[in-house]
Amino acid sequence: MADNGKNRLSEIKNKHRQKLRTAKQTFKLLNKHWQTPNGN
């Protein structure tokens, strides 16, 4: 049981990391999008 719980925890952590990574990538893309010559 304890082992199973650990596996579940690491799974959740991995998913969270993936979400964070994709969020960062989208944020970078948005930054590029908003930093257009006409704006700044």
C-alpha cells in the first residue's frame, strides 16, 4: 500500500511538472506575441 501511494505521489508530481513546463512555454509565446514592434 505504501509503495502504491509513493508511485501515485510521483505520478502527480510528474504531471504537475509537465503542466508547469507547458505553462512556461505558453507564457514565453505570449510574451513574444505581445512584444511587437508597434507596442514597445
